[in-house]
Amino acid sequence: MKWVTRSYVQVDRVACPWLILRFVDNQADFLFGPAVSVIEAASPSAGAVPFDAPDVELGHHAGHCSFESIIL
């Protein structure tokens, strides 16, 4: 499966791919790009799962970071 997030390394964007590879999808492919490209890459035709980006399910919500959103 493809997973997509924003460019530029930050703690959540390093920890989330580790979590995904280790416990969710051991054959994951990761795409990193500008924030505006995340939603495009996550469109049904492109099929990537977005994480750690604004307004996505696996992002920051209710005081939880993206890593916690993936766990929950």
C-alpha cells in the first residue's frame, strides 16, 4: 500500500512510518511531498493513505499526534 505525508522531517513524520512498517503494513511505500500534494495523492484514483497532514483522518486530533491517531 502507498502512504503519503508532507515533506521535511519532524518527529511524527519519522515515527509514523516506523509504526506503519512495523505493525500495520510491512510492505508500505512512502511518498513525501508538499502539503497540497498529500490530498491529491490520497484521492481514490491515486490510492495512497494520507497521514500527519492537515485535515486527514490519521493526523492531529483532540490533543493526539498522528502517531497516536494511527494506534487508536
